[in-house]
Amino acid sequence: MRNFLFGGAGTASTVGDLGLLVLRVVAGLSMALGHGIKKLPPPEGLMKGVAAMGLPSFMAWAAAFAEFGGGLLIVLGLLTRPSGLLWVCTMTVALIGVHRNDPFAKQELALLYFCIGLFLLLNGSGRFSVDRMIRK
């Protein structure tokens, strides 16, 4: 469990981990400030959209937490793998439940965040992170 929460050696090089740091900071801030903060508290449209998909209303709060809180955690490199998992789950719902019939241009951003979340879930935060300090 500890390895899932704080694991992930990152890359084999310092330069690779610097790249991972840049990805985490840019993607995390973009998600948190560009998407998640608008969902706190969940607006009526989000609540109705969640209900229209047949999901319980707390899922709107879960999406807001995954995007805002998860984004900030990813910036810090704290609980990076669980936060990546939350992004994967949230973006899966966005792709299948919200943007399923939209053109690719509307699906593209959710797909990009899905892939970044999957990458972070599989690789962890790297050496420049709070997770690494906890691991040591």
C-alpha cells in the first residue's frame, strides 16, 4: 500500500525527472486552476449532468476533488499515484459520459488529461517530489 501511495522511482536520469517535474507542475496547475476550481462547489450544471448519467450527486464533488485537489497534490508530488488514478477515473467519465458523441476537438483535452493521469499512476512522481522525501 505504501508503494502505491508514495511509490514510483520516476525516470533513470536527473534530466528525465526534471521533465517529469515540469509535466507535474504544468498539468497539475492547469487542471486545478483551469478546471477544478470552477467546480467548487459543484455548479448546478455539473450536478444535473452527473444526475443525467445516473450517478449519485456526490460524484460531482468527487470530480471537483479529483481535478482541484488532485491537481494540487500532483504539483507537490504528494500522493501522485492515487491522484493520477482519480484523474483517470474522472476523465474516463468525461470521455464516455460527457463527450462520447462530441467531435475529437472536444474530446481531446479529456483524453490528454487521461493520458497524463495514467502516466503518473504508472510512473509516480519522480525524485523531485514530496513522495520521494516520504519514501526515503
